[in-house]
Amino acid sequence: MPHVLSFQVNDPDAELWMVVYMIPAVLTLLVGLNPLVTGNIIWKSISAIHTFLCIVWAVGLAGHLWLHSQQNVLHEEEGRELFGLVIITAWMSLCHSSSKNPVGGRIQLATAIVIALFPFLSWVYIYINKEMRSSWPTHCKTVL
């Protein structure tokens, strides 16, 4: 299937992942605009349902990787997807807890910084490690 409106052309199921990441992005934007939105029943419901689905999906991927992984988890597309779901779950949990403490404590701030930097630092590590990239499937080798 051609990727007509997709900017992410190195992933066979990019449309699905764009939606999976867009939901927490919009929810996080709303928190940034108004931290008290996390007390809103609609925000809470969407966040809870999305987080629950990500957890279920992550458990399924982890089970699949446990049974079928042939190499480093980051070499498997399911492994990279699993890490994405874990990041979403951790981030949404952090946003959810901000309703109890909108100003945030040092631990919440440190956690947010780690979660926000993890994808970038992972990308830098993989970009530098040419041996890791050499065994990737073709669609992953087109990443910047």
C-alpha cells in the first residue's frame, strides 16, 4: 500500500503508529496549556483507555519477543515498537499524576526529562553504532 499522506516512509505500518503517538501528543499539549485538564473526565477517560491499550499491546509484544526473538531486541521491529509503547505508558502515567501535583516534584521532573530524552539518546546511540544498523531491515536503513 503506498504511503500517500505519510511522512514516515521507513515503516510498513506508519499510519497506525502516527495515530498511536498522536493521541498522547494531543493529550500532553492539553496538559501543557492547562495542567488542571488532567482532572477533566474526558481527558482522564481517553488517557486511561489509551494507556490500557498500550499496556495490553506491550505485553503481547513482549510475549512475542520472548518466544521468537532471534537477536538484540532493538533489531526486531516489535522490540522498537515495544519501547515506544513503554514510553507512551510512562509519559501518560506521569501526566495523569500531574493532576495530584500540578506543579510537580523533582522526581516527576527528572522522570519527564529522562522519558523525553530517551528516544533521542537511543537514536544517537544507534546512529553511532554502525554494526547495529548493518543488520537492520531495508526499511529501517533509510532513517536519518
